[in-house]
Amino acid sequence: MKWGALEDEACSLARTIAVIGDRWTLLILRECFLRTRRFEAFQSSLQITRHLLSERLKKLVRFGILRRVPYQDSPKRYEYILTQKGLDLYPIIMAMVRWGDIHMADERGRPLLHEHKKCGKLFDPVMVCSECGEVLAAKEVHVHPGPGRPVSALATAHQHRSDE
Amino acid sequence: MKWGALEDEACSLARTIAVIGDRWTLLILRECFLRTRRFEAFQSSLQITRHLLSERLKKLVRFGILRRVPYQDSPKRYEYILTQKGLDLYPIIMAMVRWGDIHMADERGRPLLHEHKKCGKLFDPVMVCSECGEVLAAKEVHVHPGPGRPVSALATAHQHRSDE
DNA sequence: GCCTATAGTTCTAAAATTGAACTGTCAAAT
DNA sequence: ATTTGACAGTTCAATTTTAGAACTATAGGC
């Protein structure tokens, strides 16, 4: 399958995967959220090959996740900064961190703790329903076709089954 | 980089990426949450090659995300069911769906709508602070080293910078 | 016997990734 | 004036992964 095909699927998950659904892109984003901005810094902290790093950064810029901003002239140099679209990826990253904390931590506990500046406490990121505020679980959710889904779409078949 | 190396990093995100950080695995999980259970069903709805599907399912079983359960004898056939560890990936999937809904939807709107059975309303999944319940944003979060992080770890350098 | 269904495995070709070296611009040091 | 080093990449051969297609195995039904 080609990456482009994913972008065109009538599925928001597939479209997101088309943008950030690979190992290096996700790791690059981790660095971005830890304030890394420059090519050399990404390269040395991730041990990614320069070739791939260059490719991935271009892709993230193309999708509007990062902005390539000059930070000096002569020689002209650029750094990569998260756009709002990029910052909006934060819940995805945090959801993955949370799952790793719960299911992949070793005996010594989680590698990083997170403090919420607003309330001052160490916290866990929790996903809730926007309407009632309850913690979300897969079994509590029922899926409906939305306006953006063609009747012929692949996912249609699933819908019937998920109506069980 | 090898996948195994990621598992061993002192970073919950890296460890999660080691398990689900590739395109096909994420798509397979989408199908799982839409109640797909069988090899042929995964294969025909995803158009993944049988070879890769087989490989990825094995990996998900190895990591305890799916359970391979016999559903008939003679010939013996199996289906793949999400474990609790697998069900716990739901927030990650939903966070990705949400981002796609916001940033990758076309003019016609989102492909799927989600109803929360508990409250009966169409909702969006929102990530909040477990302590104060406020919606989370990257800028509101401050990172600290946790017990599971070796002093020498790669992430240490970032920590200093993120303390700015 | 032959066809179909299901769940895989095997094989070759094509694509992506790795590793290492190389390019170009400029500032600072010798 | 020349060399060295920092930074942001690009290029290219070798290795690894993925795609695509064909093949295997077990059993029920015609």
C-alpha cells in the first residue's frame, strides 16, 4: 500500500496514520514536544540517519505539522517548530505515553512524570466524553456513519457488524 | 534502528511505539475495535498482504494485545480478540481519530460519528488532567524525571532544556 | 474426485531504511 | 591565507522490509 492511498480513505484514523503512522515520525514528534528544534539536535538525540531525518522533516512541513523557520542568516539556517496543527497532536502522544506507563513500565516505575501547571499536581492524561465528562471505554461507544462517509466505503461493512 | 531497541528505551512513548508504531499494526487495531476477528476478514478489509498480516498478528499476540482463540475444531481455526491490554489502546486510537476529524476531514465532514452509550450523546473524545479535569494542552504540562529513568538516559538532556 | 472456505507459508521483485561519505556556507582560530 | 569546525543537508551502495502472487494444509459438501 502507498502512503497516499491512506490519506484518501474515508477514515479519520487512516488519514492520521498517513501523516504520523510511522516509527521515526512519532519519535521526531516526541523530540519536538521536548523542545528540540534543530536538525543536528534531532539527529544526535534520535540516532536517526540524516537521510531519513531530512525526509521526515520535509513530510511534516508539507503536512503543516512543523514550520521551517530561519533562525540566522549567513549561513542561512532553519529550525523546525510545531504549528498549532502539530501541537494538537499532543493528546495522541500523551495517550501513547499513558499506555506505555501502564503496560510497558519496568519494576522501577515510569520514566517521566507530568505536572499540570494549572493545578500544580502530578497527573495522568485521561480521555473523557466531551458531553458528560465520563472516562471513555471502547465498550461504551457506538459508531454511526457521518456526513463524510461515502456509502460505498470500506468501513460500511464494519458498521453493520458494529451495530450488533 | 531495530524494533527491540525501542522497547528498551527509558521512555513510555518509545515503548509504545515499539508495539504499535507502524501503519499496518494501527490499521489492524482499527479493525479489531470494529469487531473484526478473523484472518480472512482482516485481509479482505485492509488489503494487507497475507504475509504481513500473519506477521503483525503474531506480534500483537506476542505482546499480549490480542489473544488467539480457537473457534472451531477440524479444521482447527482461530480468531484474534483484544485483551484488556489491547482494549486499553482505545484512547490512542480515539485521539488519532479526533485529530483526523479536526485536521484531515474534507468539506463533507467527518466519516464517523461516535455516540456515548452512557449519556446517549454524540461526543468528541477529549484528553483531560486526571487531577483537575481541565482539558490538556502541551504548554500546560511540565515534565519531571520519574523513578524509572536512569540518570544517564537519553532524555536527560531534554529535561534540562524543557526546564527553561 | 473436485470445488470451496479458512488460515496460513513460501518465493521473487520492488521499495524503504541504514551507514557512511560527501557538499556547501560561513565564522573563528592559526 | 589557510585550516578547522559547526550546521544542514545530499548522495550512493548495501541491507532490510514490504508487496504481490502462488502455493500448502485441513475439512465439508456436491
